[in-house]
Amino acid sequence: MEKIVLNDGNKIPVICFGSRIISYSRNSKRKMFFKVIKNLLTLKFKKIKEDFSILKIMEVMEEENDLSAIDTSRAYGISENLIGQKLKKDREKYFIITKISNTDQYNGNIKEALKDSLKRLNTDYVDLLLLHWPVTSKYIESWKKMEELKEEGLCKSIGVCNCNIHHLEEIKKNCKILPSVNEIECHPLFTQENLREYCKKNNIQVLAYTATARMDERLKNTVLVDIAKKYNKSLAQIILKWHIQIGNIPIFNTTNVKRYKLNIDIFDFELTNDEIKKINAININSRLRYDPDNCDFTRL
């Protein structure tokens, strides 16, 4: 797996597996409880099988020697616990990303939160620690505490998620370390050109979540279809390749081992400059997730 050098000298794989399994906010734990009970009663425990598929996918990563980065969080249900089962024996084989939640920002429990994640992950460090959202009046203070965690060696690199240009400018003005990464929503329907260009100029690597736009039906009426036919690839494979060629690290999520293998089978072809321009032109500024400048951080 190819790697990119971050602004602090550490290296990260060019594609990332998103391990989000069950997500909940602090205000939806009751709903989460009933969801788990429902899943337990589902025929053949289908959901439980899906949850544990992350272990199968990590085995494939080792077998194929295609060790992509793994993106997780304490908010992603039992994701960290499952990943920790593999890290107990094979820590050095993986690039692990986890996050500081909004709740921990409000409580000021930045170090405690990371230590809890490390315990779940069966490791004494993570490769990349991210601030999940730029919580108003909290994210600068939280970032400064993350700088201390990096200095202590509890995380090799630190970065942010969902930061717009004005958030990054505030960090530059008030903090010692510039984020190595900005994890943002980005896909052909929402290319975030200005923000990506800012990150490029400031040597901040973009990680793209919702990378395939959840395979939105609108994608089927675009140039992606013809490009996919030309290379005998799926729409998702073309989109992931597009991300890599424009400088993003795409994050994809699947519980299916076969689909995982397909998603990383994108290194045997190159899109032309003209094809990249045509994919860029698909953009309609259609955000599919939350807007960091217009959302309720207490519910995320």
C-alpha cells in the first residue's frame, strides 16, 4: 500500500477503511439500547455477524498485504474493542485513527478519552488522533490538549475533522502545531474545492468521508457511468480512484469482505486529466452530512 508523508513526517496509507459500526450520541443511548436488543433478536444474528466482519476484513488486509489505515472512534459502538483484538498481536501492521468526541470536549476529558480508547484498542498509542468536530468555544482548548498528548507520545500525529477554513485559521493563530489532517465530507457531488485548496497550500492532508456519496442515485446520471465502463470498474472504484488522484485519502466503509477487496482494487489504472476534470464538474455542492457551521454539537 502506497503512503503519503504528513506535515510532521509521519506516513499514512493512501486509502482508509472506515470501521463505523454502531454510532450514537450521548442523547440517544436509550434508542441505542433498544436497537441492540432488536439486533440480538434478528434471525441468525445478522447484525452481530456484520459487526464482527471488521475482524475478517483486518485478516484480509494482512493476507493481501494491503494494510490501509483504519478510522474508528469511541462513538462507533464496539469498533475500537474489535480492532483491539487484532492490535494485541499485530500492532505495528496497522495505521490506527481514532477521535475525541464532542462530549469529551464539553467535559474537558481529552486525555482521559484517549486513554480509554487506547485501553479498548489494546495499544499504548494511536497513529493519528482527530478532533471529531470544531465545537464552538471548545475546539481551541481541546486542540492545545491534543498537542500535549502528541508530545507525550500517546499519538504520533494529530488532526481535525469537519473544520472549515476559518476554524483552521483560528488554530494557526492560537496553537503551536498545525493539524496534519482535516477529515471532511467530500465526494463528486460535494467537492469542497476551496477548502481542499486551502489544505493543500497549508500542507494539511485531506481525509474524505462519505467518499462515494453513499452511492447516491444522482451519480448514475453522470459521466462516472461511461468512465466506469471504459476501465471495467464499478462507480465506487472510479470515485475512490478520483479521490486519490486529486490528493484526498478516501475513507470507505463496508461489512462485506468481497466489496472490501473490490474497493482497494484501484491501483491498476489511472484516470486521465480530462476525466478528473469531468468528475470535478459533477459538483452541485450537495452536502449529505452535517454542516460544521450550522449544527447542534450536543447531538453529534
